[in-house]
Amino acid sequence: MPRDWTLDRAVVSFRDLDVPAVALHRGATAAEAAALAALARSVPIVAVFAWQPGLAAPLLVVDGAPADEDREASLDRLCRELHGLQSPRVALRCSEEPGGHPAPDEIVHVADAVRHAGYWHDPARATEAHLDAAGRHLFGASFHPLRVDDLRGLRDALPASAPAVVACAPGTSKEEVREALRCARGVFRD
């Protein structure tokens, strides 16, 4: 969608695409937060990727943090921050920074330390090892279906109730969005 579209305009545009849910990949403005609250009555908001006070969602997806030299201490600090978030469920997505949290072997530790936390898979940021390590802690995934090598493997790893979010960059044309959705549906509705 064009970069200058408001959230309201984007949601209206997606109605004819039969989009079952909305994921917001940035913080919402105050007006957008109010619009999201109203929208939640008709379109499930399954994931919000930027936490902010007052914005409620059934699933809050937060980015992992860069790892400090003392990796264990920075992971413990991250767990304390996740524990303090006011959301029924929190999913940790890999940090954009290479070597950041969570590493594959840290996913289970985070889920054990924070009862309402799990893992959100983003193939652009994480490896197959992350997906394999997540197991029952996998809460969902975001991906561009035309850029994932093993879309069926991702589908098979996701629990049936976990959201599979098609992620297209800002500025993606409506035709490209339609093609991405068509590709994802072809695999996820098999």
C-alpha cells in the first residue's frame, strides 16, 4: 500500500481482499489506537509489533534485544521486560541485529521464564534452527510468501490456531499484495 495511506484507509482497502486479521508493524498514533480499538470489534487484531501503553491486542509481538557481552545477563533483563508487558500473550521476534536475542537455544528459556511469552518466527530475521527450537512455544509467523524457500515447512511448523501474517513492505502495490495473499492461501489452505 502507498506509504502515505492512513491505517483506516488501508483497512478499508483490505476488506475486498478477504483479510481475516490485521497486524500492525509499528506504533500507532493516538487516533490510530482509537481506530484499532473500534476495528477490533469486526476484524481480529492478532498481532501488534510495536508496544505502547494503552494499545491492547490478544497477541503482542516484540522485537528481541541486542545481546550484551554478558549474553546471559542481557537475556535475563529481556525476560524481566517481557514479564512487565501488559498483554495476555507476548511473542518474541528475533532482533534485527545479527547475534541478538533470542538465539535458538534461548527460546525455551524465555518461555519458561515468562509464562505468557512465546516465539514469533520471521524468516527474514531468523533461521530454520529458530523454527525447530520453538516447538510448542511458536505463537505465529510473519513472512513474504514469495521470499520464503520452504513455505510448506513453515505451515507445518505453525500450530493450527497460530496466525500466519503475510508481510509486505510499505509501498507494495495492491496487485503485489493480492499475489502474495494468493500464494500464501495456496499453501496454508491445502
